[in-house]
Amino acid sequence: APRGQARISHRKTAATSFIYEDPPAITIYAIDTGIMESHWQFSSPSGGPPRAVWGANFVNNITEDEMGHGTHVAGTMVGRTLGVAPEARVVALKIFDAESGSWTGVLSAIEFAVLDAESRNATSRSVINMSIGGGFYSTVNDAVTAATDRGVTVVVAAGNENQDAADTSPASCPDAITVGAINGFDQRAAWSNWGPTLDVFAPGDDILSAWPGESGNETTSLSGTSMASPHVSGLVAYLMQVHGPHTPAQMKQRIENFATQDMVQDAGEGSPNRIAFNGNGDQLSQN
């Protein structure tokens, strides 16, 4: 199994297998660069509904992933062989073109995700992943809080500046699940943000996932808290599938309580020393 999958399904470092249970569908909204939904990782082996669908575009009229980042993130969440929650589905909400995005697009995408989840009466079975970030911006933090108040769990990247995540958004939002990055040795990645606004760490260094390309089955390895966050979004989706709906506060508590404790080296001042853990299938009922 890919190293990230293996790490969150075992308590100990350096495990290589990925253990999970098969569950009913959950939706993850990827606020990102779009997704190459035709990639093999998002195909259905039984001819059922696709794992990745296009939701909305808040930046231009090009309905494809121009950067690759969103496809990579989505592969970690729901990919057939690379995903943490291969039975979930992901909805692409594009806020970046080939160069940049805007907070306005982010705010519109959050509102779209919540309204879509509400229209399906599925807020407690929906997750927003935000592998994005910038300087502190209270309006974005407030939008994340509003989404959680309406029942949608939000998972965000801590950021890659090796600084206190309290100075960035949306990582500083107290209602989000904020994810820092570790490497393959359970060390905080040198660039990962840190601090008390983090909730958990997950693999984020040299992560293999889907990548846009002509073959439709290309992969590449990327590093960043952008790669750590989707491990936890996938984990949230998986736990929703196994245990049924939870409120965002309950899910945040479950992620924190069930995490592997005191294994992160150099977690950073004020950081929680927790590594995301999926329960290894048969251990979930214990917590």
C-alpha cells in the first residue's frame, strides 16, 4: 500500500499494508484546482457511479485540472488503489486556474458545498477538504465555522511555511480539523506549520497519487500539508461510512481521540502530538 495509507492504518511506523472496511457512500468536496475525473483512479470497477464528479468552477470556464494539485489530492481521498476512502466520492470545486485563485472563489465554493449537502439532506455525510491556505483572513475562518455549524465537517491543510498556523487561514479556524504533515519517519516535515491550532498530523512528504496525463493512469509524488489534509478527509469519510453520521464537533473529537499519540518527532511548539489513524478496521468499536 502507499506509505500514507499504510501509516494511518497502523499504530507503528514503517508498516506497509492498508486495512479498512467496505462502507456506504460519503461525499467529499475538494476546494482545489479541479479534478481529472476520467483518471483510472476515479473509475468504478463495477460500472457504478464514478468516484469523481465535477461540481462547479469559480475561477474560469475550463472544466479541467490545469495544475494537477486537485487530482493528486482527490486520489489520496478516494482513489481506487491510492485512496484512504475508496468507497467515497469526491466533487470538484475549482477555485484555482493554472496560476492562482481568490478568497472570493473559496467563499463561493464553501457555500456551494454546504448548499449541495443540504439539498441532499446529507450534511452529516459530507466533508469539505481545503488543501489551500494564505494569510489570516477572518472572513474565510467565519465561513468554515458557518459550514460546520450547518453540519458539514471541514478538513484543512496547516500550511507549509514552518510557522505558527494561527497566523494563516483557514488553518487557524478552531472549528476546522487542521492537519500538519509528517515524513516517513514520523518527523514533522521541516516545512509544515505547527502550533495549538493543529488537530492532528498525517503523511505529507513524498506522497504518491493520481496526476493528469494522456494515459489516464499517471501518478506522481508531491509533498506538502496539501497532501496530509486529504488523508484526514478520507479518514473522516471512512469513519462516517463505518459508524454513520456525526456532527463536525463529534468527528473532530473522534479524529483526535483515535489518533496515535506521542509519535511525532519535533511536532513544533504547542502542536498536538497525534498521527491520524483509521482504526485498522476491527479496532474502531473500541473508541
